[in-house]
Amino acid sequence: MRAAIFVLVLTVIAPTAAQAQVPALETDGTVVYTTTNRQTRLGDGRRLTTIVQKGIVKDKKEASPLHLSAQDCVGTLYTAEGEAPFGAGICTTIDHDRDLWWLSWTSDGERGGEWAAIDGTGKYRGLSGGGTIRYILNLKDRTALEYTGSLTLKPRPRPSPSAAETSSPPPDTNNDERQH
């Protein structure tokens, strides 16, 4: 009886302990975007700029699931005369497996800002993490930035055995030696 309980405990707890130690995915690379924007003048030297960007992520680690992902972003920047621009937005990143994840970003002027993971699908479901961005090129129609940070992916649950694997085979009903 004790041996059966010990085996049951190992079967239930051991995978959970192993899954709890998911290493962070260190991220470091460049994103290059084409950018379209529309400005709205608010008066008194203030303006709002709506930004739409389409880009490609180039992670320094080619094995990273982020490497060569497509990224679409939208956001708004607020600019007032004599002040550094600042803004915020969201991005959707789609990798080569067609899994996607969302992030939010903030910008503290021309230097860069921060990003934070929101959620995703597939391997990115339940992810967490974030990091920083630094602009290396910021033109009206093109933007390039460097990013660093980390993402923690949630452990993927082990598939439960199918009914076919756990049930007994059906009785043989084609047996010629049936009892009448």
C-alpha cells in the first residue's frame, strides 16, 4: 500500500516540479518596421501621432522562436512643444509556427522605452516577461529598434492518455464458438 501511494505521489508531483522550472527565454535583437502615421494637431503646440508599423524581428539567437517573426504594431505618441514625446501601443507578433503573442509598449521620447508581454496562443499561451527598447533609427516612414528582455513560457501540459490507451479492448463478438 505504501509503495502504491509513493508511486502515485511521484507520478503526480514529479512532472509538476519539473515543469515549474521553465527557463526564461532571453531576447535580444533588432526589429525593422515600415511606418505610417497620421498627426492630429491639438493646439498650443501639442499634437497626437497615430502610428501603424509592420516589421520583422531578427533575434540574435537564430534558434529563438522570435527570430524572423512578423510584428504588427499600433500606438499613439503625444508631443507638446518643449517636451519629449511619449506614447504607448500594442504589437502582435506571429512566428514561423503561426503561434502569436501580444505585447504592450511605452515610449519615453526619442531614446526608447519598455515592452511587456500580454498573452499569446500555442507555445506563448500564458507567457510573461518584458524588457526595454532603444531606437536606432526613427524616421517618418521607417523605424528600427533594438530590444532586450526575457520571456517565460508556461510549461506545456503533458497530454493525458487517450481512452484507447487506458481502456480494455472490447470483447470479441466475432467468435464462432459462441454459446447458444
